[in-house]
Amino acid sequence: MRPDTAKVDPGYLAAFLDLPATQAAFSGNKQGSGLARLPKETLDKLVVPLPPMPTQRLIADLARSFRNEAELLQRLATLNSILGREAVARAIRVAAANPNS
């Protein structure tokens, strides 16, 4: 199933589908074990609010910005953790090399 890009911005649609309320609406209709799938009827019943296209693009950009920020914050947390471990390792090496200080 593909969206009609004349009516809906794909980024806007992705942001709408990623909303907790939308996910909750889908959760009761998933079928199958393992990788669940949504029945076509569930998607057909889905009401997607469609503001004007410029507004959809702004919302899509906003959602993309928050995803990018989350990715950058995760990378920063990982690098901070590495830096912290390296600082502790260096302090231990210095202390071991200078046992009387």
C-alpha cells in the first residue's frame, strides 16, 4: 500500500503512524506471531488528518528534527560513556604507576 503523495507527505504520514495513539490503535489489530502484520481492513479504517501540504511538510520536518536530535543525543551519551571509562582507566594507570602519591 502506497500513499498518494499528491494528498499526503510521506514524512507526515510516517510521523502520524509513529504516534503513540496511532500505535495503540493498531496494537489490538495485529495478526500473526513473530513479525506482526496489520490487516488491510485496519489500514482502510484509519482516519489520517490531512492539513494543507505546507503544514504537513512542516510537521514532517519537525518529526525528522526530533528523530535526528534523539540520534545525536544517543551518540553523545555513547561517546560520553567511552570518555568516562577512559578517564577512569587513565586515573587507575596513573595511581598504579605512582603508588605513594
